[in-house]
Amino acid sequence: MISLESILKAQMNIKGIVQTTPLSYMDNYSQLFDANIYFKREDLQQVRSYKIRGAYNRIKNLSKEALNKGVVCASAGNHAQGVAFACHHLKVNGVIFMPVTTPKQKVSQVKMFGGDYTSIQLIGDTFDESSKAAEAYQEQHNATYVHPFNDWDVMAGQGTVGLEILDSMNTPIDYLFLPVGGGGLASGIITVFKNLSPHTKIIGLEPKGAPSLTRSLEAGENIKIYNIDKFVDGAAVQKMGDHTFPICKEYLSDVTLIDEGHICKTILKLYNENAIVAEPAGALAVSALDHYKEAIKGKTVVCILSGGNNDITRMEEMKERAMLYDGLKHYFIVRFPQRAGALKEFVGNVLSDTDDIVHFEYTKKNSRSTASAVVGIELSKPEDFSPLLERMKAKGFFGEYLNEKPELFQHII
């Protein structure tokens, strides 16, 4: 198990290297939820995530002999940046394995932080595939493997986030919301709070498309899941750590799945209202407030905003996912009569004045009486959907509703 003493030692190891990030009182969220809401701003770290804490602590604790042999790690991005930063600062050679699907922004950041002390290998589609490659490299070269979460020193480093939160607060914390991927952050913070603030309810959040902890809790053991949605790349793992799972299982007060569309909605809200750039994993804890709005009324709540490494090229996808989640964008296969004026009839008699066509694909390929078009329609409010569907069916234009058919949706759109 991790000890509080190991976390206090980690705090000394990272002192002067890792920033003590602010615990910011959020006026707009506090008013919205009738609670005292604070954000722990780990997005303001040098590497824009908390991962630097565990990576630096792990490498700092290595012997001189181990340092001379170098380090290796696997990461979807944030842990890689932490390892790269530590390698450059401690002048240790490191090899970093990353999934091919890692956003380019994160790959570029790793190169920048590591400089001449690190090299990058892009292998596999998931963290788990990259991790296997890193482990093979470690065995071949006898380097030290710096695991992103299933490592006691890494967990102790992440636990320093908890120490900083408690040092910054003068009042008891009722709820603490944090993201769970591999469980390193959760395990470290749990250790701090069960010793220093045992009354605090710690809630773990997972992306709906990568529910490794939820499925393991249902199974009663740490299991591997397949076919995960890698959109929330900082928290999308197929299996939690064998060290972290028992801690999370025993001490988390609750675990909740958050829809990826909801996460995107939160990212846009944070940017538009607070000028905060959050990555998908970083927005998990804030998204959870909507799920606990009754429980947290009048309470003191801390959300760990775990990272801000967001690739701007993903913003259109995030906007799309948010609108789909809110019921404001809908895709259909529309069957048009192959005659002049059919489109005009659709626009004039099916769409309302506030409905907007945002996607349209149609090609006349044959002489059949009807032909299909893929049409995306944006609504001004979710309540407009049912009347739209009724008009489409009544006028004979309805073919298929694609939003509820994910495989077909992803193939066509």
C-alpha cells in the first residue's frame, strides 16, 4: 500500500520543480449548483497535467546505477510529457512509447519537454499496446519502466495533489470529484484523504466509452475490457492497475460514467465562460457536477481539473458531440421523390423557421421514384425534435434516424 509518509517524501522530491497549482473558487459554478465549488487547476502545470508529479518522483527515487541505464515508459500523452520533463531536468535518457492515435499536439509537447534526452516510438492504437512494446524494450535494455499508474512511487507523486488541496482549504471538504483512468491519481489522493480528511466523499469518474473500473467493480475483480472509445485519451485504459484497483474499490464512495458528449459540452462551457482550456479527461470531474447537483447543494466541493492538453483541431468534433448529446443535432436518411420541387417541399413543409440544414449529401444515380439523401438538421431546442420527426413521417420523407444507429452513423457521417 502507499503510505502517507511516502507521499510526504514525494512532496519534498518535487519541491521547487513541480508547481503548487491554485485551488480556485469558481463563482459561476458555485451559483449554478448552490454550493461552494473549487477547481484544483492541474491544467496550469508546466506540462499542463498532474502527471509530472508521479513521473518526477519515480525517476528521482532511482539509484545512480538505474539512472545510468535509462528509463522507458508508455503513455497516451500526459505521462509521457511528465517523463520527458523529468528526463531533461535530471539528465536521464528515456524512450517513450505512445499510441499512434495520440493527438499530434501531445507528441510535439513530449519532444519539446524531453529535448535530446528522450526519443519517441509511436506504436499501437491503445495505451495497452504501447505498454507491451515498452515492457519488451525494458526487458531487452534493462532500463527502468516508469508505469503511468501501477507504480507505488508514481501513485505517491500523484498523491501530492491531495496534500496541496488540504493545505489550501480552511473548511472541511464534503465532496471531491476526480477522473479515473488507470487509477494512479485516485489511489494517491485516497491515501491522503483517508488519513487527513476521512469524512470527504471521493467520487471517481470514468468516460462512458472506457468503463474499466465500473466493469471491474461489477465483476468483483480487475478485468480487461475491449473495444474502448479512445476519445477521452487521458482516461481511456482497457485495464486498471493491479495496485490501484483494490484501493479504488475499497475507498471510492461512488463511481459514475460520464457520456463523451457531456464531457465535450463541459469543455466548451469552461472555455467560453472561464477561459479554461481543459482536455477531455480534465473535464470529467467538472462534468460530474450535473449528476450530483442535489447531493452537493450547500456543500463544499473540489473538482480536480487534471489536464489542459487539448488539441485545437479536435474542437469541431467536440462541438458536434456536445450538440448530439444535447439533442440539438440530428442526422437522417431522407427519402426524396425524384421530381422537381421535392427539396423545396421538404424545406417549406417539413422544416420549421428555426430548423437549419447543416449537412446534405445527395446524388441522383438512377430513375427510381425516390432517392435517399443524408441530411443533418440543427435545432434551436431539443423539444423541436418530435414535431420535426412527425412532419417528416407525415409528408413521406422519413427513411432512417441515424443518431440511434452508431455503427451506421459513424460509417455515413
